[in-house]
Amino acid sequence: MNGLTDFQIEMRAFELDLEDLRPPAMAHPMSADHVTKYVYRLYQRAALDGNLELFQEVEAELDGAIARLGAAPDLCLLKANLDFKLHRVAETKRDLEMSPGLAETSQGRAISADIVFQEGNYEKAGQLYEALVEKERTWDNLARLAHLRARLGDVAAADQLYVEAEDELTAKEMRSFAWVELQRGLLHSAYGRFPQAHEHYDRANRGYSGYWLVKEHIANLLAAEHKLEQAATIYRNVLQRVPKPEIQQALGDIYRHMGKQREAEECFQKALAVYLQSADRGEVHYYHHLVDFYCDAHRDAEQALKWARQDIELRNNSSTQAAMARALHLAGRHDEARQMIDRALSSGVREPGLFLQAGKIHSAAGGNGMGEHYLKLAAELNPHHSAFHVHHHH
Amino acid sequence: MADHNDPNAVNSIFSDIDASAADLYDLFGFPSSDTSDGEKVVIALTFAAVPHAGTLDPDMIYRIQMTAEPRVVHPPANEQSLDSFLKYVEAVKDKYTGALHASEIRMHVDESQRATVEFFNFPEGSFSVVVDTNKVLNIDTPGKNRITAYIGGRDDAFFNDLPGFFRSINYAPQFYHVPHTMTEARELPIPKTLLELEGNDLFNFDPALPEWGRGYKKNLPPGPWTWKGDKFRKDENGNFRFVYSGVDAQAGKNVNAIILEIPVKFINPAPDKNRIINVWGESWVLKAANKIETIPDHPLWLEHPFAFLDPRSKDSELQKYKLVDTDGQPFADAALSEREDNRQLGANNFFLAPHFVKRLAHLGWGFGPSISALGLKTSFDHDNSPVSVHKTYSTVLAAFPRVKKTLFQPLNMPDNSWNPKGLNIALRRPFEIFVPNVCAIDLDTTGTWPFGRRLEDQVATRFLSMFLDMEAEFKGKKYHLEMLNDQSLWDAAPIVPKTPPNPLKNDRDFSDKFPYLAEPHPEPGYKPTYK
């Protein structure tokens, strides 16, 4: 395996595994164990690959397996994970109820807590995450709690929890380690501590080499530092491996800031086509990205409001409220924008990016002095705030 | 990918339970028969052959710790009370958690499969050497002692009907595909038993599926997973059905191993006084954060046959690793601790002492009535129950009276060959065998279990023998640890198949020369890196 990256080695292992697992999974009579292993590996491959279309194959196989084998708990758990990943909150809840007792398992309780988080009830999510950590101090439960703490502005506690999460991980879980390092890097990046963010991304890269997710984060960070050429090079490299529309949009943003309008527009058109095709298929995953797109790449208040409305119906939390506020702001509906951003702020979320947005919206609405207050707060927390708001992971 | 926190998205939903190099199998320890250069002790720690037999995992360290102490008898044989048991536990606890200075041999391999072997806290001090793997070699110590060592692949020295044991405890994962989410579906709430239970369709042998539980698994049916019967199963000839088959489930399997033959005086500064050497093993896996900090071994180690170590450095090294598995006594995990990861305590298993009593009573309600049904006497008080009972205990006080004799009875040996010098050495008793969880090698014996553990010991069957009443007699002779290996006992018993529970010998003959464990079996498709 010399010369291959960790990512390539693992992808190859998944492919080989799938070759071995496919025949027994298709055999009759059907073995729940073989089918579960096979579909799970498909899911793992899709998640690692990053290509959303691979999840369609996973979903088809998974639904087929459940139809033939019944609501086996492992299959339902997998379906809940898949639905949650694709922002289908109601479906995720239904999946957990399909198999008796599943919602009470440790994995079921973790997803239930994630749903509460997505629904914007951060206080209850915090209680549930703390209970999870108390019962099972696993790295992923610690990372869940860390993420919540970060959203609520307790950066030191969040980073400490990420450190504790890493301490639970062994050399046999380097992909997970890299993921936690990315979260730590994001935390620093959000507060303008770019050198520290680079350090964590570098550790992620050393822990698990060749991973497009790490490269994408590095490109986002370089863009925030206005190192546009370097960022564009990495984005292009990543896009060759993973043609994700949000990365295409990010590259378009870079080109636009470099004054390359034609290249930017090409990227935007490609990204938009994928977003809209997905939405046409009834998928909800890209709603959030569509709001961003119409607020930023192609300014279109009516479209931005349309997608923001649909997204908030699915997940009414500080992120979707902030997105709606942006759309209202763009539409010139400043009072409504102010009300919406105040709702997002009342959730308890304290992030420099949110304060910056609140500052702009309040300033536009005028009158109460809060605009200056939030802009000052944002600048204090992140003196290096960039025109590039990194919206893909946080 | 998403705008929410989703650790599972890029990682495993289910814990991967692939074979792990951290899985310790067995710890053997016995006095060497080669005394030409003075007394020596043989210690062998075996573990999963991952990634392959003969190729070791560079992310692991393996520790073998040892202490030397005088032979003591406590409490006296006539004291069989809970109080005396607890006093014993306290005394041992103080020793192991107090100023115990265990000596340690620590091993890890690098990417090129060279092994660094570190010696800490020995009378000669601390030092390390770098050696080849898969080779018998000598390590000359700074004090001019010579240790013989082998680190690499061998045949698995354990010979055992593991599926039979799992059938006896109704262990679902051996027989069923148990969903990852059903962590409770392990030992199902059915009486543990040595004889099949009438109507126990979840576990009874199925002649149409002889490979069931031996590789082949069924889908786990919906619960409840209980048993409603009231008697042992008998065939048309009136014979019970044994849950064991006597077939060696480990035949053809390999391990990786650290095998050492060590002069006793290297371990023990007062060999005349300290006749017991306690040994236990541990596996540790490198933490992820330290994987990326890995630097090459110190050049001194690579250039010189051995380098002196600062003993203080060992703990800083250990902080980079995570304890995964421990090994001292056979069956201490599987039979007494229910294989729970959070009970991997090794020698420091004192807090399990109350659990040990309750678990032994739980097992006794299963195995005791089985033994009685065969016409044998049991050490467990089951109120003459005609059939095995599923009973758990929440308090030691309730469990102790049932298990008192099992816990305290001296385990008779079949003859005097274990004690070649004819010394006044007390027979070992279960409570002192399992707490602490160490292999206690008595240098004045052959080291056969429980006075250590020799390769040829059928320890699984000897473990079952703890539930025999050692005061009873069979054919005019006191019950003993090898009685259940006596074919004539089974020939006369109303049972099929007529076999001792476990195989009587390993699938490959052991060598009478170092490294004693047999050569590894060829692994299809894998070319070993033997030197």
C-alpha cells in the first residue's frame, strides 16, 4: 500500500469488503447479519466518499432490506442516521420508532439528542448530551457536547471536551481523530485564530492523510486569510475527487473575489444545477445551501426567502432562523429580519458570525443602537472576520 | 457535509468488532525443567494473531508484570466465613495498591517488525534491547544473566470446546447474529447448565445443524429469551445430552506470543525466600493523538544491543496508550467477569471480589444441579434442585452461604506429581486463585494449574471441577481437578456424547524445547515474514 493515502487505503478496503459482502448479502435465505454488514459498509463508503448520490444507492438497499427482513433494529438505526444526515428530521424520528426499544439504546438516544439540537432546543439538548456522556463517555458523545458548548460561546469548555474526546480515540480510529481535529480547527477559525486552526488541520492531515474533508477545511481557512490562489488550487483539487456543489460554490466565491467573474459564474451555475436537481427529487439536504446561494452568489431575495421558509419548516433552529433573517434583510424587510435574528440570538447561541450578521441587520433596521453593539462584539470575538463566511460545516 | 454536528457521519455507527491485536488470549507460567544454569521460569503471553501470525501490530504495547513473594496460607483452611474472605481481599488489596514494586517487561514492535523489549524495576535495574521477531534469541542482561526469548507467531496453545462453554452459559453471540443495538442479548436469562434443558430450543444441539455455534449462526428470534421447562433433556435411551462435545475449537488457529525463559534470580533477589512469582499481562493500544507524534526509537537503542532506561520514563510512555485487555487467570474474564470491558482490571480486580462471589453463585445454580444429576457430588449448595436454575444475586450476603464450599475448598490434585519435592505445600483454593487475577507460579511445583499454568493443562475442565465436592470420592479416590477428564467417568454416566467436556490435548504437540509452543499453521494467502 506504499504511496497511497490513508483515505485511499480505507476506500480500497471498503470496496474490497463490499465485493466480499455482496454475494452473502444477496443469498437466500437472507441473513440479517450479512445484509446489515453489507448495507452498513455501503453507508460507510458513501459517507467517506462524500458524494451525495452514493446515498441514493444506500437508501435503496436499506429500504429493500427493511422490506424483506422487517424493522431490524440495526437497519432502523442505520436508516435514522441516513435520514438525519440528509436533514430529514421527521423521518429520523419515525425510524427510531420503527423498532421497539431502539430509541432507548445508547445510539438511539444520541440521535434523539441530535434531533433536539436540530430543533433548536439547546437547553434540553445539553441535558441529553450530558446524560449521554455521564452514561457512556465515548468520543462521539463528548464531541456532541463540545459542539453544543461551542455554539453557546463557551469555547474553552468546548475545546477541553474535544481534547477529552481525542483521549478516548486510539490509533485504530485515526479518521475519527482527524474529524475531531477539524472541529477544533473550526473553533479557532470562527474566532479568527487562524494559525491555531492551521495547526489542527495539519494534525488532522497527519492523522488521516489524503482526506478531501481536511483539504476542504484548509481551503476554507486559506480563503478566510485571503490567500485566494492557494485556496482555489485546493478547491479545484478537491472537486476533482468530490464534485460537491457547495465546494463548487465556494470556488465561485473565490473567483469572484479575484475578479474572475466568468469563472465564478461557471462555478455558480454548476452548483445551482445540483442544488435544484436535488430539490426537484424531493431532497431537502441543500435547502440551507440554496438560501446561502441566493443571498450571496446570485442575489435573489424571493428565492432566498422561498428556500429559507422551507428549511425552517424542517428545522427551526438558530441556523435556519439566521438564514431566514439574511433572506429578509436582502428583501429589504428589515423589521422582520431584525425580529428573526433576535429569535436566533435568543436561543443562547454566541458565535462571532451570528453577531456580525445581527449587527448588519440591526444597523439596517436602525434606531436602537444594537447594530453597533453586535458589530463591536463580533469584531472583539473575531478581529479577522472575513468576507468569506464559511457556511459548509458549521 | 452538513451544517450540524454529526460525528457518526464520517465514522462508525456500530463499534467495529473485528479481531484486535489487543485481545489477550492466555498467560502461561511454570518453572522450566532446564535447571542447568539455575532455576528458570517460563512465561508466555499469547494474543490474537493480528494482523497475522508472525506480524505484530506496531500500535500496541504488551506488558508482562511480575512480583516475587513468599508462599503464605491465608486464611486458615478451617475458616470459611465471609469475614475471612473479605479480610483476605483487603490484605491483598493493600499489597497490590500499596507500595508494590512490580517488575515489568514491556514489548512493542516498530514498522520493520523489530521488537523493543524494555525491562523495568528488576534487581539489576532497568534496560532495553531491540531484537528480531520470530526468532529464538538470547538476551544477555547487564548483570550477566541470560534470558531466552521468542516474539512472534505460534500455534494457539489453548485447546478447548469454547462453543460448548458458551452453550453452557447460553451465550447468544456464539449462536446468533445479535444486533449491535441489543447489547443486553448476551448471556440470555436461561439457567446455565452442563446438561441440555428439555425444550431449550434457543441453545440445544440441533443434529440437522451440527455447525451451529461453530461458525454458523442463526438470526436471533424475537424474545422473550427464557426457558419455561422443569427438567433436563433425556433421549429415548434415558441419556442426558452434554452441552460439551470435547472438540477442540482452537485447532488450526494461530496466535502471536511473547515467550520468555527467565532465570529466577533475575526476577527475584531472594529466591530461597520468595517461592511464588505472580505474573499478569496487559495489552495497551496507542492513543490517536500520539500516533501522529510518533518519532523513531532512540538511536541509542538501534545502535547498541541494550540501553539503560530511566524507570521514570515508563509512565510517561504509558500515558500515550490506553489499557485494553488484561490476563492473569484463565476464565477470570469469561466465567467470572462476564467479559465486560470496564472490568479489565488485571491484578487490581479487588473491587470485583463481591461480584466474584455473586457470579460464582449464579454459575453454581447452573452447574451444581447438572453435576448432581450425573450422580456426582457438588460443592455448591443448590437445595437438591433437580434441574438447573437461573438465579442472580444482588447481595454477597445472600450468595455466600451457597458458594462457601466452592470458594474455600482445597482443590485436590490427581496425584503428587505436581509437588516433585514433596514439600508441605497447601492445595490452592478458588478464592486465592482468582483474587488477585494473576498467574501465581509456585517454583517448588511443576507449575501445573493452579500452581501456575502449564501448556498441557486442560484448564477449562479444571475450572468446571471447582464445582465438584472435593471431599467426595470416585472409585475410592477423592475427587480431583482431573476427574472430569477421566473417560471412564463419562463411559459410565447416562450422557451423550460420551466425552470429557474439552479435548485432552492440543492439536499440535508442544515441544520440550524453547519456545515450547508449536510452530504456527500456514495462513492461506499470507506470506509470513519469518527470518
